[in-house]
Amino acid sequence: MKITSYQHGDPCWIELASHEAASGKHFYSALFDWQLKDMPIPDGVYTMFAIEDDDIGAMYQLPQNMIDDKVPTHWSIYFAVDDLEASLEAVIANGGQVILGPHSVGDAGKMAQCLDPEGASFSLWQAGAHIGSMRMGEANTLCWAELCCRDTAKAQAFYTKVMGWQVRESQMEDFTYYEWLQGERAVGGMMAMTEEWGDMPPHWMPYIMVDNCDATVAKATEIGGQVCVPPTDIPEVGRFSVINDPQGGTLSVIRLNMT
């Protein structure tokens, strides 16, 4: 489905920072059948991922100094905001940090990268000529943004003020799942990280909608990816898996139960 605008707080873009951009481009174009559109930037190349020429995400090569500083390959999620400056003031006022920007990206829009009070990274996007992902609600596009953290109460207090979200709790078999709501519309979720997660830092996880979870995971392993969580059914939701790309970038894929 083509998208022409986003509401404040909607996940609107995904971006991969990779240790080996060339290999990453091959992996994701093969896995999701994404087109690749290279755009020159001062420090190298910014590659757009696209479906039928509609941008749906991007990736770039991590600079060597960041690799040397042990910054891993990672996905970032951008959230749409109506007023970037006001949103950054809210981030700071509620215990978060602004670590990059705000920057104007030509006439495309303005962005900033932030940390929430527990250290999970997320980015904000005030659209100009570029809204973000031009497609959603179809195979091989972003369909969910999930925060994994240790202090869900602190996260609720922060994001409800910064994004204007409300929270809906659902009791699963052995944990509580939280949905981020824009009005009555769920735009993402949150779950608590237990001791089983070890020393993994809090993070936002992108979910990519797929037509067949098992086939996608099989393809990922065939082209060099690794399975972190094997295909698993979520009652009344769908079937998902967590995978790592060959450079260690982590994301989830999910086949949704369509009603």
C-alpha cells in the first residue's frame, strides 16, 4: 500500500548501518527482493531500498572509526514528528538525550538521533519533500516497531510524553506485552528484557512483513544469515522469527494473520 503521509509518532523509516555495506546490500536485496538505489554522500554512498521505485528504507557503510570503536552493524527506526525542535525539547525534559542533530537533509526533511532514559537509540524525522517509507501494509515493508527494555514503567513514562502514545497491556502466557497506541491504532510494542537476555542493551527492533515466515528464514540462512529465534507462532497475531544478517544486524520477520 502506498503511503503519502504519517502521523506524529508513526514509525516511518528504517536504516541499516553496516560493517560491510556491499555484502549487506546483496543480502537484503536477495532476501526481500528490494531494489537498490545508490546515492552519493560526502562520506560515501547512501543506498535506498525500494519496491517498484518507492523508497522503503536505506543503508550505509559504518565509518571505520565507528567500527574501531566497536559499534556493531545495526538497524535504526525513525519516528515521524510534526515539530522536531519541540520533540527534542520533550526528549531532554523527560530524561532522554539527543546524540546527533538536529540536521536538515537537503529539502527531504530534518532528523535527529536520540537515546531514551535507558539508552535505547531511536531517530526522529520531520518530513519535508520525503515522508519516509513510501509503502507499508504489504510484503517486505516495515510493519511493527518493538522496544525491548528492562524498565517498562520508565519507558512508558518517557514515550507517552515524547510521542504522545497511549499504552495497552496484554497478558501473554509468561510475560506482559505492551502496545503503543496512536488513538486506537497500534503502531508498535514493548516487552521487558529478563535475565535470559544477558547483557544485551535495550533496543528498538524492526519487524518486516513477509508472505511466508519459514520460507524467508530458510532463504536468510541460505544466503549467510543466522536464526536467533526460529519461526514461532504468536496466537491471533501470526508467525515470526528473529534473524541476523551476515554482519550481525538483527531484525524480525513476521507473517501476519490477515482478518
